[in-house]
Amino acid sequence: MPKFQLSRRSFLTAATLGASTVALSGCDAFDFLADRDNGVRNVLEGANDLTYHVQRLLAGRDSLAQEFTEADIRQPQRPNGITAPDDSVYKSLQAGDFADWRLEVTGLVDKPLSLSRQQLMNMPSRTQITRHDCVEGWSCIAKWTGVPMALVLDAATVKPSARYVVFHCLDTIERSISGEVKYYGSIDLIDARHPQTILAYGMNGKPLPVENGAPLRVRVERQLGYKMPKYLHRIELVDGLGAMGLGKGGYWEDRGYDWYGGI
Amino acid sequence: MESQARLVQQADDGSAPTSEGTLVYRQSGWTRLTHWIWAFSLFFLLLSGLQIFNAHPALYIGKQSGFAFSNDVLVIGAENSSTGPVGYTTILGNRFNTTGVLGVSGSTANPSARAFPAWATIPSGQDLATGRVVHFFFAWMLSATLLVWLGASLLNGHLRRDLTPRANDLRRLPKDIVDHARLKFHHSRDYNTLQKLAYGGVLFVLLPLMIITGLAMSPSMNAAVPFLADLLGGRQTARTIHFVAMALLVGFFIIHILMILAAGPINELRSIFTGWYRTDPPADENHEGSA
């Protein structure tokens, strides 16, 4: 007979181990990490800078996101976030089929622009079938058509001091006592000039639907969905992100998401 | 030190060697240090990972998630019934009521609709942003530690001497399985066959698989190494494998702890804290028949 019995000491050790595991995973022991200003959290956030630099090193400036075939388009693009803006400005533009809508290009540029949807559609276009990866974990493949952002930036002639492209949107993402917050976001100029970064006005061979960001949305194919704002109306070239929102570079970034959404 | 060890030995008479054996130096500083960094990292990776999973508690096979078609293999959800909220888990089309743990958890007075319960996630509340911050920090930590361990173990011979299975190991595998099943443990400096397979499986299969499937979910890595997601069957399959490997690691952890408890926790813990391990006395073999 194998001799196996738990001695009192073994039992106590086991009980202590078990209890400490429960205590550790214990509900709220690590909830301090959710505090955006916590020092430990700020150290952990440093890993995102490392990810950004290593991925830029590995992927280079112009490596392309995977493109798929028509056969991979098996469903409508799943919308997320705001899917029907109820802002009066947006609704009146929508009522006129966005004929009065303009894309403004402002900030650190030599020639500020104001472009209609038709003007954008008259520029050279790019169509790509790509996989949209949401930060939540799901993926959806769709075909996107739009004007490469690099062409728009070149038309406006970006000043050398510019470092980021900021997106200003028409949809209100948050209403609180301190007022309304419209969606905003930003990317660096490397991603802004990436060959697959387009200002999309078409999806799956049709005009971009409202739920997916009509009349214009951003596609940044090497990053997650929250880095691709919908309902775009102004692009601003800036040399720093501190002045916008709470200073982290975007609506979700100001609420704890990493500014770099490549992972 | 020695007398302390003897005290421990006497008190712990359940399953450890019955008479005084020799203390041998079993675990190098590198092995002990990396072991504890992994233990610490995996704890945070698991609980932050479940937090991230909760943001979209479904797993799929393929390149994308089926919303207008069905390719899911696991869905955790909640719905209302006449008797109150019900949590369910659907695995490969088979639906189970998992109220209380998966889908719906918390107190009956204040039930919460979430896939994994608050006690299993960091932070306890729904907070994907913080889950990601914690997860990616410890992902780097785990990967770096794995590299340090690999370098050290190649140099100090741990890999060759202790982990590489030999012909002899295969020959005694059946006996080793029987011994483990009967909770009959031999305390020697060398790992037994099942230990070599378990540790090797974690270090050379599960942890690298975790890192590779994790990278395959990154859109930027998809641009750098597009074949990675394809090789794994698509991004959503990679995510599913990531989850299954997590479950296997949790399974390893549970068996690891049970084996430590059964083989003599004081001796086992001493070796992973100090490196010193008390082996069976040579005479022990003779008593085996009558034990």
C-alpha cells in the first residue's frame, strides 16, 4: 500500500496556500491598478512604449496589413461605438446626403483644405479587403475604398514641425454634466502616410453606411478599431497631443486605452 | 540550517522520506529566480486575460468572428428567465447552465452579467483598458524571463542534464505513471519522466504557444509576419488556441500544486526557495515492497 496521508503540517501548508490564492485573486486586491494616476499602473503602461518601438522596428514603416479575397467577405461590417449620431449638425448633413459636408485639413499645414466628398472621390483611390480587429477581441473582414491619407496630406503640404494627425469627429460619444464629448483620436505621421491608411467613403462596393461612419472614416490597418474614427470632419496636424482632451491623444486613450493600438 | 531541516523532516512524516536522506543542491539560482517570476507573471496574465476575454466572451475558428454566420466554439452569456437571470456556457453547440460562476455571478441580491466572475479578473470590475495594461506588461516580463532562463539553462547544463528526456526515461515511463497514480514518490536529484515531460511541455510548448498566439492577434505583428496568423488558422483561431493553452496551463498549475503537496511540500518548497532538496536514503528502495 502506498503510504499517503496528509500530516497536520502538510494540511496547514495546503490550507495556507489555498487561502492565500483566494485572498490574492480576492476580488479587489488589485483594483488600485484601475486608477489612471496610480504610480504602479504608470510603470505597467510603460510596456506599451516598448511594444510601439519594437513593433515599429519589426514591421518597418510600410509593411502591409494582410489583405483578403472577396470570398472572405462573409457578412456586413459589424459596427461598434456610436452607430447613429443624433447630433443636430450631423443629422442635417445626413438629411442633405452630406452634400454640405466638408473635410477640413488644418493645423501645421501650408495650405489648409476644405474638401467635399465629391472632391475626395475625384482623387486617386485605393480599395483593400482587410480584417478589422476590435480591441474587444472580435474580427470582421470587409472591403474599404477611399483616398490614401498621404495624398490629402501632400495636397495640404504638412509643415516639418508636425508630428501627429488628429481626427475630429461629428458624433457625440459621451454626454455628462461637464458637457458633450465628440469622438477624437490621433496617429503618428508614419501610420498617417502608410500606403493602406485611407480616408474611406466606400465599403463592400457601396457608399459607406451611417453605422460604419458615413460620410468618411479612417482606416489604419495595422492598429485596432478604436484608432479608426468614424464621422470624420476635420484633420488637424499638430506637434504634440497634450492640448487635446485629457492629453493622452484620443477619447479612449483619455479613458485608459493605450495610444498605440498595434497590439 | 541543518537542524532546522531535520525538524522539518521529523514533523513532515507523512509522505516525505521516512528516514534521513542527503540534502542535495537541486535548483540553481537561475531556475529558482525565473520560476518565481513566471509564477508571479502568470498569475497576473491569467486574471488580466480573463478580464480581456470578458470584453467579448466568445471564441471562434477562422480568420474572423461570425456574426452573420456561425463559427463559434465557445460562448459565455446571460439571459433573463422567469426565475431570474441565467448564466450559460455553450461549448461546441452544447449549452450548460453555469449561473453563479460563468455568465451570471455575484450575490443573488445583486447578480452581475459577466462571463468570468469578479473574483477571477483584474481589476474586479469590467475594465478592458486596465486588463490590457496589466496583460501586456506581464507578457513582456514572461517572454524576457523565458529567454533569460533558456540562456542560463543552456549554459549551466540544466536543459541537457535535467530536462532532456533520454531512452531510459521512456523505458521507465509506464512505471513512473503507475507510481504517480499511486502517489508513490521517489525523491532524487533528477526529475522523473513525467516531470521532464510536464516541465518541458510547459516551457517548450505551452509558453511559446502562448507568446506566438498572442502575437498573432496583434494587427501590427500581422503586417510584420503575415504567415503567423495563417499558420495558426487565422486570427480568431489563434485567439481560441490562446484560450485553450491558458486552460492547459491552469491544469498544469493545479497538478503541480497537488504533486507538491503529495510529495512533501516542505522539501519541495525548500528546493525551489533555497535550491536544497532532501533525497530518499539509499535504503529506501528495500522498503518499497512492504510500504
